[in-house]
Amino acid sequence: MHTLLTNLVIDRVDLVDEGANSEAFIQLYKRKENTSNMNFTDIISKMNADEAKIVQAELDRLNDELSKSTTSNETLTKQVGELTVNLEKSNNQVNALNEQITKVKDTSEDEILKSLSEPAKEIFKKMKLQKETAEEEVRKAAEAQVNAEAVAKASSLKALPVEQSELVNVIKKADKDVISMLEAVNKAIEDNVLVEKGASGDLNTTVLTKNEAWSKIEKRATAISAAEQITFEKAIQKVIETEKELYKQYVSGGAN
């Protein structure tokens, strides 16, 4: 016959290979407390005082950090909202300005003046006049500088058989290559084409051969053709008409 023992208090269990009563069958039960529905307060209440104090302090710290984090997030959210509103306002202002700029670009001066008040019109007209006057002064100064430089350059090209006023006009319109060519022609005339003078400095004292006379005519014609922008043939004709003594020596054969 089996005996059921209840309400036993067991403070030790020894494990052996084989008990004294090999036919005994023993079952031990322990009731486990259900903690699935327990909160932190219930759990802490079951701890001793020291453990409960430590856990409660940590919970308080975490709750404080959570509160601060929530407040910070709310502040950031508010700031983001304000920045978004300001950005939208700025975009609207930029769009409005772009529209005004487009309107101004497409608006004639007369239409702009019509939209202005009388004092503003006077200021606008005064500023426009000042601008035009300044631009005209700059243009005149630049033109005067170009003219002065052309006159100076023409003065240095005295050997060219061209009126100075005509040479000045040519120089003002010429580029650097043309100026360089005129300088070369001027030097050639000064070195080789000018009438060779005898002891008395009179042309009649210089006697040229036929070839020498024609060579002089050709060189002068080359210079005139470049300076006056005419054909070489016309330049030859001009030399013959103006340098009659030289042409006479060519026809007569000079010192042949």
C-alpha cells in the first residue's frame, strides 16, 4: 500500500546510484509563480531592499533620459517646421523677383517710365543722361587718343609721298601688319629712293644710267602703291608725272 506524504519541507536531496528502497516511487512538485502579468513595480516589490533600490534608480535614470530625448525631438521637429515655412517664403520671394525681372526685360523704356511716379521719372531721365554723357566722353577720349597716335605715326613716316591728312586716315584704319609695311616702305625710301645729291645738293648734278633711273621709278611706285592703295601701274604713272627729271634721265639713257 502506497503512502502519500504532503507538506514536506526538504532542505537537502542526496543523489545515489541506488536507494535503500528500490521499489519506492517518489514525485516532487514545485509551484512556479506566474510572472507574465507582472510589471516593474510587482517585480521590485519581490526584491530585497538593496536590489530594489538599485533597480529603481536605474529605471528613474532611463525615464529621465527618455523624457529629455522626447523634449529634444519635439524641439527639433518644431525648428524643422519653422525652417520649412521660412524656406517656402524665400522660394515665393525668389519666384516673385524672377517674375518681376522677366517683366522688366520684356518691358520697353516707355512702359517703364509710364509706371513710375513723376519724381522717379525725373531721377530715371537724369541717370540716363548722365550715363549717355559719360559714354560719349569715353568715346571722344578714345577717338582723340587714336587720332593723336595716328598723327604721331604719320609724322614719323615723312618719306612717304602722301599728304599727312590722308596718311593719318589710313593709319587710323590700318592694323599692325599694314603699319609695319608702311614703316618698311618709308625706310626703303629714306635709304634708297630719295634723290641722290651731289656736292651741291642739286638733282641736276646727279647723273643716272637708264637702269638706275627706272629702278628709282619702280621703287617710288612701289611705295606709292602701298601707301595710297592703288595699282602699281597707276603708281608708275604718278611717278612719271611728278618726277619729270627722273623720267627724263630714264628716257634719255642717262649716262649710257
